[in-house]
Amino acid sequence: MNAFRLLLAISFLLIGAYTVIVISLHGWDIFPIFTSSILSMNWLGQFNLDFSLYLFLSAVWIAWRNNFSFSGVALALSALVVGMILFSAYFFFLSYRVKTIQELLVGKNSLKS
């Protein structure tokens, strides 16, 4: 679990630092750039669409893991927009609240049969 936590911490710091640099150079206006590349039907657009679907899937997983509670849906919507910065922090936090990888992935309620 410690190696996984280290990976999450490195991911958080790396994407966080990269994001700060990009915002300082280009501002916050990501959505027009992101969507226009998808509409352009090129490889950057393909990557952005693929990434968007991955973000959507991870958001659905977060909501499901939290039994579609209000806080779970709010967290999922945040992850849908923020991406790995939130996802890595969420996993890191969870890794200290659970005892097993199974519980980390599916939550306590889903382990009950």
C-alpha cells in the first residue's frame, strides 16, 4: 500500500505543478481549447475525447463507491472537472481509511453479502 501511496503523491505533485505552470502561462480558459480540439477530428481531439470518457468513468466509479450519496455525487462531479489532482488525493485519503485493497476499490457496503 505504501508504494501505491507514493505513486499517488508523485502523481498529485506532478500534475499539480504542471497545472500551476500552464495556468500561469495560458490562464484558466481550458474548455474552448479542449472542445475545439475534439471537434477538429484530429489525434489531439481523439486523445481529449478518450480522456473525457476516462474522466466520466472515474466519476461514475466515485459516485458508485459512495452509494450515489449527495457527497459522493458532488465528489464525482468535481473529479469529472478536476481529474487526477482530485482523484489521486481522494485515493490517497481513502488508503488511510481502509484496511484492504478490496475495500479501497469497492467500499465497505459493497463488501457485505
